[in-house]
Amino acid sequence: MKLMFLGAPGAGKGTQAEIVSEKYSIPAISTGALLREAMANGTELGTLAKKYVDSGSLVPDEVIIGLVKERLAEKDCANGYILDGFPRNVSQAEALDQMGIKLDLVIDIHVSDERIVKRMSGRRVCKDCGRSYHTESSPSKVEGVCDVCNGELLFRKDDDPVVVKHRLEVYHEQTEPLINYYSKKGVLVTVEGQEEKAETTKLTLAEIDKVRNK
Ligand code: ADP
Ligand code: ZN
């Protein structure tokens, strides 16, 4: 099963991707998390990506496409995967097509801009493993500490309200056209993002079941 989560920054796609990953034992591949990891490790990729990520712009296509190609070639992707944050514009989607990859389902999690701006202030990310949390909708068991690896939870620099505004603009201009792109391929569903994370998960899993039972 090859899935992709689409949705504005902060719509909750990372959280849903992790839940689906655990349920079906297929990896969730977050390009944002891969970039943050590279930035934290100070690799060449991280150094290159930093100015784009911190300012809320997209990292150049050739960089991100190369990164995804490498990741999808790893063994754990053999039985499927969940893409979170890729593709993020039409040329990245075309690159995926050219790699011969056919997505079974693209789930667009819809949340209004207004609610997104409110939500962003609660986002936290583990500095060691990259797992995302939210102080209200998906808190860690111990405040400020990652459930998975005990790493420290930090506020993302690009979650600053000014940067969030820019990320939303980038989303509407570059990423939203993918709704039409994948609708035309007949693989798109929209899930209305709920206040309760578990409610969004229910809707998401119901859509996945429909595809699995086909
Ligand atoms: P969110 O979905 O909350 O915006 P992500 O963690 O998916 O956050 O992405 C964070 C940042 O990483 C983006 O603002 C962008 O700079 C970069 N990024 C992630 N995925 C891509 C991609 N597919 N193409 C270009 N840049 C990307
Ligand atoms: Zn962690």
C-alpha cells in the first residue's frame, strides 16, 4: 500500500501518518523530518536546506527528489509506505510518476488557515527522533519529553507566526494544485480535520479500508 498525506502545514498529516504507519507496519516517510535530521546533524544536505526550511520556503526540487529516491530504495519500503510532505508541488508529483510509482490513495486533510495558525503554537518536535507532538491535541506522556526516545521536545523555528503565514502562502500556491492533480488520477479523498485527533484518525482509517477492500 502506497499512501500520501496532503494538507497544509499543521493540518496534522504527520501525526496521522505515524498512526497509520504503526497500524499497518509500513514506514512513514516525512521529508520535513529527514531535512530536520540532516540539519541537526550538520550534513551537507542539512546546511543546504537550512535557509529554505527556516524561512518556510520549499527546498529545491532536485534536492528533495534525490532524497526521496534514496529513501524509497531502502528495504523497509518494499511492502509500501506513507509519504508525508512529498510531493509538495506538481513537478515533484511528476517526478514520482516518472519513477514508476503509483499511489493507491492520497488523503488530503483539510483544516482552515485560521485554525492552522491557532494550532501551530502548540506544536513540538523531538530534537532526537523528529516525532511530532501537540501540547493540546497530541501531548507527550511527560511534558517536554519524547514518548519514543526520551529526547527533548522543542518548538520549531519555522512555527513562528510570521513564517507560518509564508508557509501557508507556499502551500496554497504550490501544494494545493496537487488536489486537482490527484483527483484527476482518481486517488484523492478529503478528510475534514477534526478538533480531536482520534476523530480524524477514524475518518482516515475508514478511507484506507475502502481502498484495501477494493
Ligand atoms: P509542514 O507540513 O508542517 O509544513 P514539514 O515538516 O513537512 O512541515 O516541512 C518543513 C519544511 O521542510 C518545509 O517548509 C520545507 O522548507 C521543507 N520541505 C519538506 N518537504 C519538502 C518537499 N517535498 N519539497 C520542498 N521542501 C520540503
Ligand atoms: Zn524522540
